[in-house]
Amino acid sequence: MKNIYLVPLILSIFSLAVIAIALQLDTSPEMIVGDSMQARSFPIFLMILKLILIGILTFQFYKNNPKPVALEKYHTWGSMFLFLLFYLLTVYTDMFIGIFVVIFLMSILWGERRVWVAFLTATITPGLVFLLFDYVLKIRFPRGMLMNLYYG
Amino acid sequence: MFEQAISAMASVVVDPYLLGLIFATTILGVIIGVLPGLGATTGAALLLPFTLTMDPVHAIAVLATIYVSATFAGSITAILINTPGTSAAAATTFDGYPLAQKGEAGRALGIAVISSTVGGIFSVLILCFAAPLLARVAYEFRSPEYFALTVFGLSMLASISAGGAVKNLIGGIFGVWLSTIGAERVTGIERFMFGNYELYEGLHFVPIFIGLFAISELLVQSKTVDKIIKTVSMKAVKLPTLEDYKKIWKTILRSCGIGTFIGVLPAEGATVASMIGYSEARRWSKNKKEFGKGSIEGIAGAEAANNAATGGAMVPTMVLGIPGSGTTAIILVGLMVHGLRPGVYLFTEQVEKVYQIFGSMFVANVMFMLMGLYAAKLFARVSLVPTQILWPIVFALSVIGAYAFQGQLLDVWLALIFGVIGFFARRHGFSVAPIAVGLILGEMVETNLQHSLKMFDGAWWMILTQPLALMFLVFAFLGLCGPVIFSWITKQKD
């Protein structure tokens, strides 16, 4: 199978999975729903519509034979990996530690050669944003190693 | 009503805090506009969390100012470095950059500034008159009409410039499906929550929009890290001469009309408007050969149209609750978050606030004109901020902004997940704007369909017996099938 058909295939599997899940949803008694529709009906209707469109898209691909998308360089995949790292650092240490590490590593990954510039960006940006949100907008951040020190 | 509107608009000029806010936001909007990749939609998505604690009028004024100023500012980099700061300025590169290469960068920017200002102010004036009139018509709407209108809005996704019609519709349907996550409004049955009760009230727009527009753009920009930017030097921005005005005034007026009309159409926006404005300028020009080589009519046609679309796009957003573009989808969320329910109610109960917002847009247009004329050279330098510094900062603003909306870490994860989804969608030629519009319109479609079915005792075809609903559904059908039918007819004739 050609790579170009991978997108319609994934979209179709997703739509079928949504229909399967929607069919498991509870139904309401007639006296509540009345002449209207059940909670499952609308998502199923949407997915059927989507499957029809996916069919048209596949036909378009078959007729036009589009070029497969070239694979991105390490900057893109590395950035996605940094999102995962941010999740782990936020959950297990502190959101601001996560932001600092991700900004620093992202700057380096994207080609910043001056380590001190990356370090300053990673320190000043979250610092300023924290001050703005905490002092001006009065928003409390999630507890973690740093926030526990700050909030007490 | 008229006096109330005038005094509300005038109150913007005598409110120093609001004036200062518009001034600061215009600077920010121009900076956002000149930074390639950021644009009005991403900028508005990033700024939305910062407006949460503001007064509703101030908050919407900030978002609307970002919209108009960033839409204009895209032309600065389009002319000077051949890189449109926003997609709406893509058509400006066709003639702006060639003119700049001839050593007339200042003249090109002067034409762009004046055309954008005229376009923006024209559309705000149309907005002031058209919105209340449309609101009166909308007063007659009931569920079948609203259902048909939202279907029409979704059908217009097919003609958004990015992506193809089928891909945009798939994106729109995906967005509508996202709106079904959470407890169903009539029966309370939980849908697609998988036991996560933070999703009981559904997905919130703010983190999703930050993900779709800001984080996905970050991943897209990661592909351009190695790109080298060539700049064109410029002495000063020149105002168009009398000769220039004689040459472009008809083009500007035409593009004002085109831009406002395109903006009013649901889901269309400044990008489509500028492309049509440019091609119409070329079609009507006596000097067609100049186009592509530095025609001032080309610059005026594109720039007047894209800024005229900003006011036009606010009409369906504020009157019907149907976003006229990606950025107005975010402004619509801003309205909802601040308790300003779009629709007839806004124009009957909160007229003053509505006209203060319109007044703010008017002032923003004047401010970006001054900045464009006197500081364009300075702002152009901002576009040279290295991507390896800019986008990590955007990441920080995105995650903190997503968290600040409700104080939930789940929103941060949602923003990241939708950022990755948005990136993969864009990678395969799907635009993210239809997903956002679908998400906003989803609830309206389902709720109004349910109400219509109850009204007609389950007989859905009775919706077609309502004249206005039928009209919108016919428009939707034409929007979807019209191009195919017309091309088939043309082929048959040939």
C-alpha cells in the first residue's frame, strides 16, 4: 500500500472507533428524549459523514497521485520529544523547571550556539511570565518543588 | 440608538486607560504581524489568557486590536524580506517585494499603510451600520434558522484557501465531533470522557486553540530553522504621491468592498480577501503587465482587501456567533469568556459595549497607520529575531497561557496534544482553522437540531419549510456543490 493512503486509513480507523464507542453509550428513556435524538446519534451521524468524505479524499488521491510528505529533520521530532520531557518534569518536579529545561534545550536544538543566550532566555522568560501572572493576574500555579518553596 | 452609539464610540478617545491599552496592543500586534509564523490568530490565541482579568470591553478591544494591527503588519516583512508575516499578506509579496528591490521599499510600504488604513476604517464603518441591521433580522431566528445558518457556516469551510475543500470539511467535522465530548446537554449522558470528569462540561476552547494555532505553528516553524532571510534596505516610508493616489483610489475602493463582503461570509477571512482583492485589481487594471514586477495597484488591492476583511469578519461573529475567520473564532471565545453573549442580546442589552469595541477597532486602525508610517523600519528589524529564541518563548507563553485559563494542568496537556494533532494535520495539507470553527459551531448545530426536532415532533424535513432556513441550506448546498456543478456545466459547453 502506498504511503499516501495512510492518512485516509488512519482517519477511517478513528471514525470507526468513534462509532464503536458511541454505540456503547447509554440511551435515555423516551420521555426525556421525546422526538429529539439520542446522545449517540449525532456523533455517529458525524462519523458517517466523515467516512463519506474520506472516501472522496481517497478517490482524489487515487486520481491525482500526490507526492508523499517528506520526513522532517531532527528539530521537529526533537521538539515533540521535549514536550514529553516537559510533561514528565512538570508531573514529577515543577512546571517552571519543565519550562526552563524545555526552553533551554529547544534553543540549543534549534541551533543556538551561545549557551549563555539559551540560558538567559530560559531563565528570564518564565520569570517574567510568572511575575505577570502571579502579581498582576493573581493566578496560582500548580504545586511542585519550586512552587512549594514559594507558596510555603 | 444612534446617539448612544456615537457617544460610546467617542468614549474610547477620552478613556486614557483604553487608549493606552490600544496603543500598547497595536505595538504588540505589529510585532506579532512582522514575525513570520506568528500572525493575528496565533497572537490572539496567546494573548487570550492575559485578558481574563480585564474588563470585557478592554479584553475584546485588545483582541480586536491585535487582529487589525497584525493583519496590516504582515505586509512590512512581505515587502522588505519577501516573507509574509501573516498569510493575509501573501498577495502583497507579489508586487511589494519587486518594488522594494527596485529601491522603492518606502513607497511600497506607504501604499500598503494607506490602503490598509482605508480598508480597515471602511470595514469598521460598515460594521457599525450593518451589524445592528443584521441583528434585527437575526431577532426573527429560531432553532431551525440557527441550525441552517450553522450548517451554512460549516459548508463555507470548504472554500477556505488553505487545504482542499474535502480536507477542510473533514477538519470541520472533526471539530464538531470534539464539541460532543463531555456530558450531552439534554440527557446528561457522558460522551467520550473515559472517566475523566474534568471533561464533564466539554473541551474548553482556549487550550485547544493555543494548541492548534500556537504549538502546531511552533512545530511547523521547526522546519524553517535553516532558512536564510534576505533583507531589502529602506530609507524612509513615503506617503503616496497625488499621482499614486490617482492610480490606486479605484482599486482601494473596490478592494474595500470585496474585503468587507468576503469578511462577512462565515469562515472566510483576510487571506481569501487579499487574494481576490489582488486578482480583481489585476483584472481591472490598465497596466496588467506591471503586475508581478512592482505594481502599486497590486499592493493596494491586496492590502485594502485584507484589512477590510477584519471589520467584515466581526459582523457574523458578533451578530450571529459564527466566526468570520480563525482570529474572530478566538475573539468569539473572548466574548463568551467575558459573558458577552454574541447575538441579538448583545445589540439590545449591551449596545454601549458593542460600540466601544467598534470604536476601539477604529482607533487601532489609525494607530497602526501612524506606526506604519513612522516606525515600519524599526518593526522590520523585529522580524530578524532568531527563531531559536522566539519559538521557545512562544512555547512558554503557550503552556502558561493554557494553564492560566482554568488553573488545570489538563488544559496544558490538551494544548500540547492538540499542537501535535494540528502539526500532523498541517503536515498532510489539512488546515487547522476548520477544526477551530467546527469546535465553536458544533454545540450550536447539535442543540439547534435537537430543538428543531422537538419543535416539529421529529419531522426533520419540516426544517425545509421555514423560508430563511431553506435559504441558508440552499446557500450551503451551493457552497459545497456549486463549484463542481459550474465546472461540469463549463466543460459541457466547451
